[in-house]
Amino acid sequence: PDATHYCELVFDVNSAYFDNHGGYESAKQFYEDAYQAAVQIVGGEQYILSAVMHADEINRAMTEALGREVYHYHLHVVYVPVVEKQILWSKRCKDKALVGTVKETVMQVSRSKKWASKPLLDDAGKPVLQKSGKPVLKKSYSVLQDDFFHYMRNAGYTDVERGERGSTEEHLTVTQFKVQREQER
């Protein structure tokens, strides 16, 4: 009953980027391209439940600095997290040569498998190991950020910069974020 049946990706870019590149029309085109990145990331458009670009917040600092309203654009993509799962022939199979081989491949809903962390590889393609001998894992969300960054660069957005690697920033609720920003102001 507590299984996650869908997930959400939020694509967010600094407000100044769109303000410097034509505002709303620029944001619309950027997020159309970002949507195509999302299609690749989630494994196909058939798994996307909704995608909405909106500007439900005004960037107060930029609005005050420029003397006009500057909106913060972002894209929400809600999707079903699916992975390929191989079903193997069991020991009960009459043809013993088939036991342990792939019987069929199905699509399985699984957030944990979709976003499993993968081993960090060295230049030779071998896993980097900790002192204990266990592999160092590259966090899946860092891989997601890399993939999105490379996709957008390849789509022609050569001035987009990737977020800070290894950041320890934590996701805040909207209320927590607004309180934090007000305290900073």
C-alpha cells in the first residue's frame, strides 16, 4: 500500500537565464526541449502522466533590481518509473537447457530500481573502490543532472551550466524555501 506508483521530475533554471534570453518565449522553447530530455530519461512518452511548465512565482530580488516583474519558470514532469525486468525459466521447466535463461522481458514499475545508484568508474572503466573494497557509488540524482545537462548542451544550449557537483543541499518544501529566502532578505 505504500508503494510509489509515480514520480516527479522538476526542471528548474535560474530566472536570470530566461530574462537574459528573451523571457517567456525563451523559457517555452527551453522547456519543450527539456521535455524531450524527460522522455528519454523516463524511457518513453508513454510513461509520462503530465508535463506542465509554469511561472507561479515572481523572483522578488530580480523584480526589485530591474523595476519590473520577473517570473521564475520551471517544468514539472510526472511519470511512472519503469524498468525492464527479465523473467527467467525456473527449475520446473521441462527443458533443462532453458533453466536460468530469459523467458521474457516485462516492464516493471519500480522507483528504487529506476534510480539505483551505480558504481563510479575510473578512466579504464573499472569500479573505484573504497578502503573496505566496496565500490564507490555515484548517486543516481547526480547522474540525472549530468544527463540533463549533456542533453541540453547537445540541444544547442551551450551557455547552460551544470549545478554544483557534490552539493549537500537538501530539498525544501515551498514553505521552508520561502521562509529561508525571507530570512536571507
